[in-house]
Amino acid sequence: MWDQGHQQAEPAPPPGRSGGEWATGGLVFAGVLMLVNGVLAILQGISALAKDDVYRRVGDYIYKINLTGWGWIMLVLGAVLVGVGYGVLKGAWWARMTGIFLASAAMVLHFLFLPYSPVWSGLMIGVDFFVIWSLATAPGTSGAARHGRA
């Protein structure tokens, strides 16, 4: 005798994995943000290297670095961010951890760059925070999941 009224319940999502679509969408968005942030950092670095007075001169600042130094820092950071952002979009496992490290470094650098460009630096600190959150909470970021043991 069989019962037509009973349906099999869908399995519950694993603990800590609620909002999987948001997390996966956030991962793609983080990858795109890293690519765009990298390109913008490259342009910012070129502008600082060109010494075209885009950035106002900062007087007495404890973390003062000349614009040539900032230019090289931003240029290198931007190039690496573009590569890691591409890796995140391709689903490379190494790109997530590297991305968290780079976004953290970018957050610190944007904090140090606040006197030169306060609004932009504040905005980029927020973007870096979102990138770190997205990469850290994306599904499949654990080592067990990466090796198929989850």
C-alpha cells in the first residue's frame, strides 16, 4: 500500500551555508571588483608617477611617501589584483586566499592614502571589506571542500 500524500522533504542546507546564491554571486562580484580595482589602481599609479598634480600635496603627514613611491605601489598592486581577480572568476582555489590577503593589503594602503584622496580611499576601503567578506564566505572555500571531501 502506498501513500500519495507523502512527499520526500528536500535536504536542509549544510550549517553555515545559508544564502548560497548570495555567496556565489558575491564571489563573482568580488572577482569583478578585484579586476576593476586593479585596473583603477594601475591608472592611479600611472597618474602618481606622471606627477601631474592630480593629487594635492600633503604637508606634514606621518606616513608620507612621495608620489613616485605611491605610483609604484599602486601600479604593482593593481597588476597583481587584476591577475588574482581573474583567478577568482576562473574559480582557482589559490585566488581566494591570495585575494583576501591582497584586499587586506589594499585596505591598509588606501587608509594610508587617505590624505591624498579621502573620498576615493574611503570608498575603496569599503570595496576591499566587501571583497574580503565575499571571498571568506563563498561556498567551497574550505580545504576539505576543495579536495572533494566535504
